[in-house]
Amino acid sequence: MLVLSLVSFCLIGFGVWVFSAGKRYREEYAHAVEGWRVGSTRAVEVTVVREDRQNLACISDQTIAGLRCGGETDRHGTAPDPQILQPYNTVAGEILLGAGLWSSPDLNGPLPQERFTVVCNYHIKGVIKSATIRFGPTGTFAPLGRTTTVGTLTDCSIPR
């Protein structure tokens, strides 16, 4: 009887721990991604250098709303396909996977020599749970390590 009581106590304690940890995670996640919902549009400011047109890449088996990672196969030296996802960092330090940035008219002319920011409308199409990303032409692909939003970048402009 004592063993049964001990096992019951342990199971109840474990259940309370799992519930409280999950609740804390949901609260932190909800605060971190407030307003970042599938189907919504957010104004984002991403940081790039002009070489990122060819440098940025991701690899994943998932296709979301016609958007997909290109990996190593889509390196043409020209503007990437507007359906190919690339990883970007926002000025707030969030990583997102976006497509269409380099199709914007403001990015077809001469670009700054140094790192610059671009403001876009980010139309969130879904989330991706498993992908690897690269931020350099010879860098290794590293796992994202968390669920990340996927979407299209439109109406992009360089703040002046």
C-alpha cells in the first residue's frame, strides 16, 4: 500500500510539473510571437547586405503555400525565384523565412556597400518546424532549432 501511495504521489507531482512547464512555455511563446499568426501581415525591418541575394539559403522538405527552401540547387547569380525562401534576421533579432525580397523594385538598383535595413510587409503563410539555414556562401547549414514563420515579403523599401 505504501508503494502504491508513493507511485501515485510521484505521478501527481509529475503531472503538475508538466502542466506548469507547458503553461509557462505557452505564455512565453505567446508573448514572443504576439501578432505573428498565420494569415496575418506584419511590417518587418530586416538587415541584409547586397551579397545576401546569393548567400542566404535554407533546406527543408516542407512546402508551404507554394513557398519552399532552395538549398544548394538555386544559386544562379541573379535574383532568386520569388517562391524560394531565404532566412532573414529582423532588427529585433527574430529569424524568419521569407520569399520575394529581392523582387522588390527598390532592391533592383544600386545597393549600399555596407549592411542596410529593408522594411517590408511580411505575409505569414505558415510555420516550419524543421529546416537548416545558412547565412554565408561557404558557411555550413545549421538547424533552426525552433519553429519559424514562413511567408512572402512585399512592398519592400530601403529607408532613406
